[in-house]
Amino acid sequence: MFKNYFKIALRNLVHNKSFSSINIIGLSIGMTCCLIIFQYVSFESGFDSFHEKKDDLYRVTQTYVRKGEVMGTGAYTAQALMTALQEGVPEIVNVTRVHPENAIVSSTVAPDRVFEEDRALYVDAAFLQMFSFPMASGNAGRDLRPGTVLLSETAARKYFDGLSAVGQTLEVTGNVEKSFTVSGVFRDVPSNSHLQFDMLLPMEDLLKTEDYAHEPEGGWSWNNFTTYIELHPGADRAVVDGKMTEVYIKHRGEFLRQQGASAAFRGQPLSDIHLNSEINGTDNIVTGSYKTVYFFLVIGLITLVIALVNYINLATARALNRSREVGVRKAVGAKRQQLIIQFLCESAFTNVCALLIALALTSMLLPMVNSIADVQLAVEQWLEPPFLLAIGATLLSGTLLAGLYPAFVLSSFRPATVLKGKGSSVSAHVWLRKGLVITQFSACIVLIAGTAIVYNQLDFMRSLDLGLKLEQVIAVQAPRVLSEGVDRPSAMQTFLTQIREMPGVEQTAMSSTLPGKGFNWNGASIRNATEDPAAALRGVATYIDSAFASLYGLQLVAGKDFSQITLQEDGEGSPWLVIVNETTSKNLGYASAASAVDELLDIGGNEARIIGVYRDFNWSSAHQAQQNIVFGRTPAGREVSVRLAARDYAVVIDKIQSVYTSMFPGNLFHYSFVDETFDLQYRNDQRFAKLFSIFAGMAIFIACLGLFGLVAFTAQQRTKEIGMRKVLGASVTGIVALLSKDFLKLVIVGFVLAVPVTIYIMNQWLANFAYRTEISIGTFVLSGALALLIALLTVSWQSFKAATANPVKSLRSE
């Protein structure tokens, strides 16, 4: 029986080539979008799923609250927290701390070759017992002893040119300066791991350094570690969270009371880390956005629905042509259930053909998607159960959604009616077809307007007045390694002096970080020295030299700059001299910027004095609202800024590199343009815009394809009417208008419905930005006009063909 059904399905497919092609092409493109987006969503939501203990692993986060207001949630914790948790929370099986490292590395095999390793981590011994990063060679016990190092396969090839790495020695200069013996090589970290690294170093070696061995307050003062815990299976997370908070209060309760704050600790599930990038402490991990994932999931479903609507529309429109077939089948004894199965088989056959084409298209488009979205999607992932389930769900839903309604419509015809040549039973479904066309073009207009708004926001962010001059500035990383006995501040000042004397260099400055690259101190507590700790603000701090403000164009609105302070002001025992931005001055309660000058502050327990106030500026992206910013002075930061005068930058940069390599041997010269680095903050938004526009374009194409088919079918059904009108003197323009107006009316109705939907959806997306563009009427006018133009061209082409056809052919039988 089913064999017969599929024979009939194939026969109908071949017999109606044009409409079958429209259905298959539309469905295949819709399925392609859906499959690509599902694979993207599966990749993004499946981060860290390869770990055997994934269900029991958590990252520790801490939330600070002051006066009922959440001051921030972060994943940075103190080094002493690990020991305290081991002793105070029995539900914890293992704990490890993670600390990033950026080091200069050389091997004994090729000591003259120096590398900069920015994918290195200091970890505790339990790290490899908790996480599933398999070894490729060596270190069968998966331990990490002091003085040893583990490398990825990629790093092993880089450092030892294909030689066996195990047993070899690496010279590492970073937070730790010593020789490490390679004890093992692990397989390259999967791309869907939120932790990405090529080198693992022992935490014990880091904690033996001067900075950490003598850290004040017993290891509780610096929150620059990430802590991961492994719980006993079945442990109550809420209970564990409470105990972790109690442990912290036990050790830091007095500190919290002094700050007028409270703290809450919780274990963040491993599976939540990648897509929850709003938490502070994500600087060194691969992050995503659950909002972006949801947006693309919705776009994929919309595109597939548009394709399915095409099928339903064409199938019900063609119902009149097949009514006699149904009447004959019913007259010879076919039951309605059998007819429904037959039409569902036709739908299944069409969907299978579309799915095969979609899989081929998906495999061809994956490299482009990987390049745009910066992900690692591969055909091999199709064999994973979630994707196989998605393919099956797409096929089944496509078959049922596209086939059920047409099947019920066609199987409901009465033999006596249709065999007499009456097709009125189809007319009841005209309004449904119109409703589906309206839905299609509403969705398309939402995507067109959404794309325009996304690009408007990108243009708005690029044109935003930052209050900083970033153009023609390069940043050079300060040297990591200095010769023995060399004083860093003096060496750096000599370097800056030599650069400033070069033709083509206007200014130089130093800082501890750069615009667009965050701050050195996040979550700093800032208050007037005489006020209650509970009144403290949450702010950020970084360090600059006396030339930084001039180089970057920071405007002083009150007080003086670091270049104007005297030795007496900054002498031994004097308060920490700081400059704040206007927002900090206002939020501290000062009536004016001038009244804030010379006021004493408490910043994280340190006494400070305001010497100046800068006009507000945007240090971070448009996603970030204006913050309370504090600048301290540094004589030698890790970032050197150089403002170039000449347009021939390459010559000047080569000269700077020559001075750098001669003064700082054993260091790699790295530079970048500050404005380009700043724009990197928007790379995720740019990727989103590109993908959004691509999928929107596909959806619009599918909708036009369906409209093309409907107009063709309408023209076919009205062939005799058109012939009669031409014989009676109707013009081609009049006939084109006759056939087009009804469809264009539907597009206009779709536009009216799309406007409020677009406003709601895009306002949700724009809520991610502190500085955002306004959704203007012009955007909708242009989007509606574009949709109307696309529809008009689609409809007019078929209408023109019908209007210019020879009326003799259509009236020959009359």
C-alpha cells in the first residue's frame, strides 16, 4: 500500500515540476537555515559537555550586596578560599584554583627561539582529576608536581619541532621565572571548552613567588583566582551554597562589616558558564550569549515556518485541480483515512527530497558560518544524538505541519460535488491562504526591519563620541623580561624618551591597561573617608602616567593632572593621589567637580585624595553604562601608547621595534592599533549582524518563492478570464494591476502587523546596550517599501506573463 502511495507521490512530483520545484527549493532553504542554526545552538549550549563529571562540577561565584543593592557578581576569588572550602564544606570532593599566565617561553632544544605563551594556566593538582582532558603521552598518573609542566599537542610541536616533548625542559618567565620539565602532553583542548589553554603549570610554584608567599591577610586580599569545585553526586546545591557563604563570612566577616556589605557564594554549573558572560571574571575564557542563541533559534524557526507556509499555500491552492482525482478515488471506495495517508506520504516525499538537499547545502555553508560566527561546526557532529534527533524532528514536523492541513482539505471533498465540476469547497480556504501570506510577509518585514536596526546600532556605536582620541595610536606591550639589575621604571622612561625623539612620533604614554581592555581593579569600594562604609560606591580603577591624559585627549574639568603634582604632594606617607571622572564626583554627592578636589576618599580600605576630575568618557563599549572610574599614577605600566604623526606607519613602527629589541633582548615585540583593539569589543555584534542579515535574506527569498508560485497558480486559474478581458479591450497594465493588487494588499496588512512585533523584539535586543539608537519611523517606512517592492517585482513578473499571453489559446475551447 505504501509503495503505491509513494509511486503516486513521485508521479505528482514529476507531473507538476514547477510547483514541486518551488516547494522543494523553499523547504530545502528553510531546512538549511534551521539545521545550521540548530547546530550552532547545539554547539553553543553544549560547551563543556564532554567532561565525565560535568554534572558535579561548578565554578564558585560571589555576589556582593550593599544597602540591598547588588554591587556585582564575579567569578574571581581569593587564593585562600580553596583551603577554607575543603575544611568547611564536606560535600566538596575536589577543589582547584585557576590563574592565567602570559609568559615568555623558550626551550633547551632551541634556546634562541623565544615564544610568548598567552594560553597558559596555573592549576592545582586536582584539576586533571576533575576535568576530562585526556593525555596523549606521559604523565599516566595525571598529576602536576612542582617544577613540571604539561603541554598540549600543538604546543609540544611548537616548542620542540616534532621531537618527543616528555622529559624536555622549558624556560618560563612570567609570574614565575624558572625551568620546568615537561612531564606529559595532553590532547588539544576541544573547541567547545570554556577553558582554552596549551600549557598547565603547578599552582604551588606560583604561590611560592614573593607576591603570593607574603600576601597580606593570609591570602584573602587579592581576588584574582577562579575556583572550581566538584561535589559528591546528589549533593544539595542550595545547602552547599549556604555553607560556602558561611565559610567566607567566618574568615572575612570583619572585612564585610567594615565595608557595610554582605556576600553570597554559589556554585555555577559548568554547563551555564559559557553562555552566562555577564559575570565578572570571564576575561580569560570563551564566552557566548544565551540571548544571541535564542534570537537565532527564533530566526531558524521563522524561516522554516515560512517555507512550510509555502507548501500549505500551494497545496491548498492546487486543491481544485486535484478535486476530480479525489472524487474518483472516493467514488471507487477510497476511505478518507487512506486519502489523508496518501497526501501525508506526498508531503513526506517532498520533505525527504528537501532534507537531502538541505544536508548538502549545510555541509557546503559550514565553513562560511564558522568564519563569520567564530565557531567550530563540523559535519562529524551530525552523528551525535542531539543532531540526529534534530534532523528527525525537522523531517517529522515538516511532514506533519506541511501535510496535515492540505491532506484534510483534499480528503474532505464530496465526490458528487467535485465530479459535477463544482469547486466551491475550496473557496472556504482562501482566507486561510491570505492569512498565511500575511503571516509570511509580516515575518519577512520583521527580519528586514530587524536587520536595519541591528546595522543602525552598529553605526551608532562606531560614531559614538567616546571622549577619547584613539586614532593613530599604537599600543606596544612592555617587556616581560629585564636583564638582571635593570630598574624597570628607569628603563621604560629611557625607552619612551628614545621613541619620542623619532620623526613621526608625536606623544608617548604608559598605563596598566588600555581603553576597551577593561580595568585593573573591578568592584572597587569607593566612599568619602568620613562616611559610613555602607554608603560606598562600586567602581573600577586603573593606572596611568602623567602623559596619558594628553595623549588620549582626556579633558580636565577641575583640579590638576598627574603632570602637575609636586614631590611634596606625593611624598612618603601622603594619601594615594587619584583623579576621578565626573560620574564618580556626582555619585559621591559633590555639588560640582571643583568641590570634589582635595577631598579624601576610602578606596578599598586605602586612603586617597582627589586631585582632579576628568570629563566623562567611554572607556568601554556601548554595552557598558558610565562607571565610577578612579585613576592612580604609575611610572611604568605594562602598556606603552604611541601617537603617530606620519601616515607611513610601517617605517615608524620598524624603528620602534629596532629600539625595543636592542633595549629588551629576550622579549617579543607586539603592537596593535588602539582603535582597532577597541572595536574588537563589537565583534560579537558584527557577527550577529552578518548572520542575522544572511538568514533574513534567505527567509525573504523563500517568501518570494511562495508568492511567485501563488501568483502563477492564480494566473493559471484565471486564464480564460484574462483572455476575455483582453478581447474586450483591457490593457496589459490593467490586467497586471488586477492580478497584483490583492497580493500587495496582503503585504501591506503584513506590514501593519509587523511594526509592533518588530518594536517589541528589537527593544529586547537593544536593552543589551547602555548607549542605543532609537527605532525610527524611517526604518519601518524603508523596510515596508522594500518588502512591497520585492513583492511587486515578484507578482508583476508572473502577472505580466499572463497579461501578454495570446488570448486565442485560452479561449480556443469556448
